[in-house]
Amino acid sequence: MDILTKNLETEKALKPLYGQFENSLYNVEKTKDDNLTLKLNNIYLHSKYDPIKEAERIVNILLADKEELDAIIVFGTGLGYIIHLLYEKIIKKNQSKIKPYLIYIEADIKIFLTSLKYFDWTELLKDENVKFFLEAEKELIGSFIQTIPTKKIRYYYHRPSFVQKQEYYKQVQNYIGYVLDRKDMNTATFSRFQKLWTKNFINSLPYFLKTNKLNKLNNIGKDTTAIIIAGGPNLERSIDFLKESKDRAVLIAVDTVYKLLKKHNIKPDIIATIDPQYWNYKFLENENITDSIIVTDASVYYKIFQVANPERYFVPNTIFPIVKYFEKNVDRGNLLAGGSVATTAFDTARTIGAKNIILIGLDLSFPNRNTHFRGAFFETNFLTFSNYFSTAEDHSYRYLTHVNLTQIDSTNGKVFSDPKMVLFKKWFDREVPLTNAKVYQPDMGGALIQGTNILKLDKITIEGTKTDFLKELKKLTNDKNHINWDDLLQKIKKFMNKSQEIKSICLKIVNLIDDQGNIKSENIKIVEKEEANLFSDVEREEVARVISSSAQDVLISIAENIQYSSDEKKSAWIKTKNLYSSMVELSSFYIKNFNKLLKIMQNNPNIIM
């Protein structure tokens, strides 16, 4: 069997592809040492003299520090010399049970198909640690990278291939960077907020169940112009524009600007708020909102649910299993997560079906070295806590210099931003071009967002009216949701009982493993028996899955293959102990917080009316 046939038989999906391009594949050339090279657009993809030696030199540099890697991402490889050598060294000859991923991204599928006739790819095609992305969409590549360990990644750019398809490779490279940034931020966010999210939801449960589903807002604002109002420094310069537009455009404001708008007699139609922290509640504290609706999340700081009647809240689906436990088989609709309340506001505008979207105060930068609009909570905070030795200016300076600033393109030149805002900008850069609505950005020196139409503020016009939108919104907010409170109380008590059972089982397992990962051989069967017992009861299993979902930091450490000992077995037992220790702690956490909720419900009967 020749090499080509072997390759095509190994991966049968390649057969039709090869047949499709067979007559347009590239011609290879013999090298001085009787190997092969390829010339495209007057550029040789490999040495004309000794391509194997060239590849060995590159691979030795790539692996010089002998660091254990999670993945190597290869952007182009020509006929495959380098990727074959990498496979040999980091996967085939690797004695470790946990091997890195080798990710091959090729912008020109004909290069790879040409190589199938001359190079044996069978081992790589069969190995689950080698992933091929041939002219693949960047989103497909990113979705895979989200599922693998990525703490230690190395990149290789095959320069002759890279220059042939620079635009594609740069787009993929930037998107991978975006995915990894989001992944790192999500990991840190989970570790920091997982208990707070859960506590907030438990405290707000009686209110949450009476809220509206977000998908009730689908397309109720067709043919309207929506204005997203964020809290950037340029918001102040836009107040007159908002006053002129408020009766015709749908105003969607982030929570941070609500009190400023109220001061100027500007009523937002929709308020977006998603942050789980107490400080975020300060933006709406002591308000009694009767005209606007609130788009929020089930895990928002619980007192947010007390500033308006339940029918004024519109809440989407959530990733948290605890929510789904109390609200089974309910589709609330989805909002695309972007990590910022401004991304929530933007996606809300898409949800209502706005024809045009105008971005106000979405600076994502520090135009004129300002951090926020005048009178913002942070500025008030700076003034409140300033004194002779630590002035408001000192606070502002420290805020601006607490991370490395970077210069990015603005609507009219350059502007300083920080890594967090650049990450949010990447979200908008990705989403705006995918949006059906026309998106307008005023030319005021904020960060330039890809895909927007840049206009002077006085040149931006409001198309259509919001009369029909307001009529539909009034109907929706007149509907009240009724809850069977007896059923809810029984469900809470059942959850607490099952949590106590889970705590007892997990504690038995924890006590059988010491901190160094040692366990007596006779105790291994006891652990297996208790693990089976944990999931032997359907209702207990359901609660166990809810509780374990709050142990994201531990689950991520397991998924990322973090090693706690040079002995792999001991490392695995340490992970087991960590997981069940976390389950013990979290079971107590759930029981404690549900107990508090029950007392509140008993002492405040108005909650359940």
C-alpha cells in the first residue's frame, strides 16, 4: 500500500477532499540531499539543501528548556517536517501518562493534501493528542482550545507558510489570544466569586422565581434605534444628545449611570446590571424603579431584586445548576456573556431587535486621561476617602497606574487603555461585525471598535420611534407570575436534607486519604463504595451535581492536570481529597444559607405574597 493510500484509509474524511483538489495540488522539488521541498509564490517552504536538518534545528530551539507543556500550536508546517519531529519528541517518545496536545493550523489545505502523497501521517492522524484544523473557522479552533489545559502553551509560526496567508493566521492568532484571556479571566472569576454567586441566588430565590423571562423581549423593539449608555468619560459630553433623543430612542443604560441620568431627567427604558458584588448595588441603592425594566442575572447582588417589582425584571438562562434545580425545563432566553455590563446592554439591544444601535460612553479607554464621567461613584469615593496626605488626585493617579497602560487606536487617533478594557474591546470587535443592526460610534476619542460607523455626535440621527416598543413593554410588565410557595419550601428542605447526606459521605472519603496522597490499599474499596453510594440515589445525585458545580476552582485544577506530587497516583489521590473536602465545605455552605433564607421567609411573609 503506497503512502497516499495509507493516509487516506486512516482518515476516510480526507478521501473526498483529496479527490476535490487532486488536479490542483502543488508540485514538489527535490532538495540537494534528496528530500523534498515546495515553492509557492517564489518562496521555498523548506530548505533547498537539507530540510530535515533545518527542522531539527527549529524543534531543538522550541523544546530547549525541556519544560512540560500543555500544548504546542503550529501555524503552518509546509510538507510537515517540523510537526512530525515535534510529534516524535513530545508525544510518541513521551513516557508521561499525560501528554501535551499538538495543534496544527493550516491556512492552505492544498499544502497538506500535497504532503499526503509523500509523507506518512498515519500515526498523527490516529493520535487523539494531535488536532488538525485545515482552513478552519477561528471559532472552531477556539472552541477546542477552551476544552484543554492551557497553562503552558508554546507557539510556532512557520514563517514561509505564515507570509503566504498572513491575514488568516493573524486573525486566528488574535482569536486564540482572546479565548485564552477569557479563559484565564473566567478561571479567576470562578475562584473569586463562586460562593458569592451561590449566596446571592439563594437570598434572591423568592424574588427571582417571580421575574420575567428575557425571551419575552425578543424583537419587541423592531425598527427602533437603541442607545447603549455606558459610564465612560465621554458620557458627560453626550447628555444633551440623550435629552434630545430620549423620547424617540430606546435607552439601555448600564447601572453605573442610572443616578446621573436621573439627575438630568433622562429615564432609561432598560437598565442592565449583572455584577454580584455589594458595591455594584450602590448604583441603584434606595431607588424605587417604576418606569424602567431591569435586565439582570440570577446571581446579581440579591438586593438588586428589591428596587422594583418582580415583573420589571427580565432574567436570561444561567450556567448555574442551582438555578435549574429550582426552575426545571424553563427556557428564559440567552444573553451572550462578555464579562462586562456594557456587553449585556449591547446584547439586550440585539435581543429587542433594534435596527440601529448607538454607543454612548462606551470609551473602553481613558480619553484625556479621564477614568470615568464626573460624579461617578468611583469619583465620589475618591473624594470621600481623600485627605491632606492622600488626595483625590492621588487616588485617580493610582487607579490609572495600577496596571500597565497600552496605547490603542481611537476614533480619531490614539488613546490609552488597560488590559481589562482591551479584553472587553475585543468582545465588541468580534460581535459588532456579526450584528444585523447598524452600529454607530460617536467620534469623541474613545477606543475604536471594529465594524462601527464613526460619526460626529451631531451627525447621528434617530430613526423610527419607540411607541410600539413601549406598548409591548407595558403589557409584559402587567403580567404577574404566581409561585406555589409550599412546593418551594418543600424543595428547599429536600435540598438541605440531601446536602447533609452528601456531607457525611464525602467526609468519610476525605478521612481515608492523608494530605500527601497516601491511602491504605484496603481503604480504596471503601472509597469506591462511598462514591457509588453518593450517586446511588437519584435525588442525592442531582443535589451533588449542584454542589460540585460550586467547586469550580477544584474542578479546573483537575481539568488542567495540575500535579500535586511527582508520584502520579499520589497526585490523583490528593485531587480526590481536595474535591471531596470542597464538597464537605460547600454542603455546609448551602445548608447554612438555605437555613437563613427559610428564617427570612418565615419572618417576612410579604416576600411570598
